[in-house]
Amino acid sequence: MNLQFNETKKNLEGRTLDELCEEVSVIDEWENQTTGLEGWFAVVSDLGIIAYFGCEKEAYYFRLDYINRIMNT
């Protein structure tokens, strides 16, 4: 596990599935206002960007896996 995952897990431990789905989200390049990443999607939490993906579907898959790891580790 990486450092960012450990930080996120520490901050989100004990939350319900619904709460985690609100805390970890997917945003597109217009929302994160990062130049040079047109067409990319970011998985984010309150701690910042967790990962970038070129496909929205992959970003949502990662988000669900990330939430599952928080709940089950």
C-alpha cells in the first residue's frame, strides 16, 4: 500500500459505504482546472488527487476498488 492510501484510509476509517462514495469521487478536467489534461478524469478525496485516467469508466472502476480497499483492509 502506498502512503497516500494509508493517509486516506486513516481519515476515512469507520465511514459507511454511502459516506465513502461521497468522499471519494471522480472529476473531469474542467472541474480540477489542470491545464494540459484535457479528456482526463481524476479520482479525488479531501486529501487531493489519488489517480488520473484517460477513460471515465476506468476512473469509476478504480474509485470503487479504492473504496473497497478502505472498507476491507
